[in-house]
Amino acid sequence: MIDEDAIRARYASANDQLDERGRRLFVAAEKAAAGYRGTAAVCRAKGVARSTIIRGSKDLLTAPSTPVRVRRKGAGRPPSSQTDATALDDLSRLAESATMGDPMRPLLWMSKSREKLASALRATNHAVSANTVAKMLVTLGYSRQVNRKTKEGSHHADRDGQFQHINRQVIAVQAAGQPAISVDTKKKELIGEYKNGGSDYRPTSCPDHVKVRDFVDEELGKVAPYGI
């Protein structure tokens, strides 16, 4: 059972805010929501022609050729770079100082994360957030990038030389009936009570206590873990 009175009430509440196309879309949406016999029910409830509902249904299936602007041009909150005249210049100075060290100017060693840049700007009376800093950095021509290995070229002629040499040696000793031992060596590690990434299960409020800084222990030194 389709509630035609409810359709009339909903249409009356929105009618003043709708243009001609909006009314077509409204009755088409009501017809789709009503399901079977929805077209006849909407026709009776609003007195619209069936052709109007059919045309509205086609409009619902096709996106408008030009987007309809909801706000007038220029509406919305203006960027911080416009409301705060010096924010962009101060951010540029901070970002430049954090890009690399330079003995010819005062060094300012700091993280280039947007959170710390925002904190530094707030300390100089700029009301900005980390998200605002991210947008301002784009305006200044900055982007998040990773290192790229290109200084020696994309491919070295002797890149596999050591592996080929090891392979030839293994083949030679095996052909002579001698054993070949493969040793896998990892990077050097500090020996001592140092912090490691990750976590493990322990009794509540009983974490392992480790050193604050990863300085080399003069007595224990480093070790190169390996496996055979």
C-alpha cells in the first residue's frame, strides 16, 4: 500500500526550494521508492503527468552535462594564505631551513613533517593546522618524495660481478669434490639493552626497560649476525 498522503507532505515541504528540473527529479525519486504502481500513485498524489515522471527517471540515470554550482563563486572559508599575510612566507622560511644544512646561514634542524611545521608556525602566532600546512606546502612547490638512486646511472656494468665470482668458485670446489658453505651475514647490530621495534606479550605494566639512546656500548660494541 503506497501512502499518497506522505508523498504530498514531502513534496509540499520541498516544493519552494525546487526548480522545474528539481521537481521532475523529486517525483521520479518518489516513483522509484514506491516501487510497483509507483507512477500511478505519484500521478494521483501530485497531479503530474506520467511523461514528467518518465522524463525525471531518465534524468536520474544521466549525470548533468555541466555541474550545478551549489554555492556562489567565492563562497566558503578563504585560504589561510589570504587571511594571514605572513603565514606563507614564514612557512617557506621554515621549510627551506629544514630542507638541508647550510654553513652560510643559521641551522634549524627540525622534522619536515607537517605536524611539526604547524607547531612551529603556531609558536609564531599563526593559527594553522597540519592539514593547512600540507596545502600551503603544495602552493610553495613542495611534495612528499622518496630517495631515488640515479647518481651512478640506472645500471652498473659490474653489478653482478661479485655474485658471478662466488658462483664460479662454488662450481669449481664442488667439481673438485670439496664442500661449499653458504654464509648469510646481516648488518651490524648493537649489543646491549636497546629498544627494538614491535611488541610482545608481557604481564600488564611490566615492560622491558631499555636504554634511552642508541649509543655504542664501549665494552660490548657491535656484532655482525650471520647464519650458515
